[in-house]
Amino acid sequence: MQPLGFYVEAFFLKTLGVSYEVAVGVTTSFGVGCIFLLSKIGKVLYGRRTGLFAAALIALTPWQIIMSRVVLVDVQCLFLSLLFLLVGINAMRKNSLGLMSLSGVLFGFTLLTKLFAVFMMIPLALFYIHSRPKNTKRALAGIPCSFSPHFSFNMCGMSRFQEEAWFPFLAMTTSDNFCQVVLTLHLSITSVFSRRL
């Protein structure tokens, strides 16, 4: 399991005090956020009534109720996955490289929370196929803009949290310097593609 979810919990516990109520409150807040995000996704794709129905449906499912009261990273992962999906859908609709880059950052955070988030690529890919972007060149340029940040965050996260290198060249630099290099490279890729298209 990836460590980001535990660091989020630790941040809130350190800020608000170490107690069971705080830990469950953080998880419940993410659960409420999941309901809100699902309503927004339903509204963007199918309309307001469908969004409200989807939100009511997930709010009443036993899994959501139970998991929102347990201190695990699953609800955080679902929240970040839904946020990634919402931003990704809006990025494709608006054909925005900035939103594609943001969705990649969110996907990176999601993968650092739990690796099962990789399955959220399926609905986004289906939406991409369904929407059939008009400017194919710009849509293809969005691929490095959206995939480089999640690769960057996973590289930084793994080298930072596990204190070991994935590749031999990582051993030549500290993880802090490596994170700066990778994130600067990502911003450069995004700016180059956004200027050319």
C-alpha cells in the first residue's frame, strides 16, 4: 500500500489532536466529499437529476456508510479518484492542457494513496472514446501533460518515502533534488505543448 493516505491522516491528527473522533471525522469528511463529487460527475455527464440520484445512491450504500466510519485510506482513494475523473472529464470537454495536467497530478496523488486507483482510467478512457475529440493533435499532446505528473509523483513518492532508488541514476542525487528536477521537467513539457498547440 502506498503511504500518502497515512500521511494525510497523520497531518490531521497532528493538527487537530490525536483521537478516534478526529480520525473518523477525517474519513467521514472524505466520504461526504465522495458523495458531492459523484453528484458533480453525474451532473456534468447526464444532468442535475442524474447527479442527485447518483449521490443519493452512493450515500445509502452500506459500503459507503461503513467505510466512512472506519479509519482506512479507501475513502481517501475514492475521493481522489472521483476528483481525478471529474477534472479529466472537464479537461477533455474543454480541450484544456492545463486541466489535463491537473488531472495527472490528481491521478499521481491517487496512485500514491492506493494502487487500485489505476482502474479509474477505464471510465476516463471510455469517455475519451465516446467524446471523439475534434482536435486530435491537441488531444494527443495532452497525453504527456496528463501522464508525466503522476509518473513524477510516484517517482518522488517512492524515492522519498521508501528512501531507496528505483533506477541507478536516482542514487546520484537526494530525493528532494530529484523531486525538484522531475516537477520542473513536467512543467516544461506542459508549457512547450501548450505553446505549440
